[in-house]
Amino acid sequence: MSGVLSDPFHLFAIYAAVNALIMLALGVLVVRARVKTKVGIGDGGLPELGRPLRAHANNTEYTPMALILMLGLSSLGSPVWILHAVGLPLTLGRVLHGIALSRNEGPSTMRLVGMVLTFLAYIVGIVALLWLAIVPLAVAS
């Protein structure tokens, strides 16, 4: 198992699978709310449907690009700690934000922390990917 956790691509795969599981859980909450409210399309103006829809949609908006950043990092041979520096805050942030938005429409501390962690993952991923992509080019010239 330690070999898997020390390989950047395998580590990316683990984070991708865990974040896919989060997406699936949020999707199940949407289906459950649709069955309960009997609303097939849209939110019917019902907060009990709007919240899980937004939680799922928000996750859909943020997770794919973060995973693309992680894929780029793993393909450039990123150190494992950088993948954790992107994957851990992303995953924790998406869980916190999804829970908070599913339960409450308005602002909440958990929702704020979830977004801050997600943005932190983005910033670390962007900076690291640019560094790994540009520095070898600068050294080679």
C-alpha cells in the first residue's frame, strides 16, 4: 500500500475516486429530494430541492478542474506532498461545503471553510503546475 501512496499517479487516482464518491453522494441527495418533492426538472421553487441541487452543482463546478490540475501534476512527476497539498483541502472542502449547502441556504461557517479550502487547493495546484511546467523549460534554455 505504501508504494501506491508514494506514486503520484496512483495518489491522483485515489483522490479522483474519493471525489467521485462525494459527487455520487450529492447526486443521491438530489434524487432523494426529487422523489420526496415530486419535482422532475428544476427546483420547483422549493428550498428542500434547491439546496441539494446547488450542493451538487457547486461540486460539479469546482471538482473537475481541481482534478485536472492534479492529473497534470501527477503526469509531470510532482512530489507526493504537492498532490496531498491539493487533494486534501479539495476533498475536505468539498465535503464541508456539500454538507453545509445541503442543510442551509444561507451563509454558514462550514460553507465558508469549504470554499476557502477549495480555493486553497486551486491556488496550490495552479502554482505548482505552472512551476513544474515552466521551470524545466527555463533551465533547458
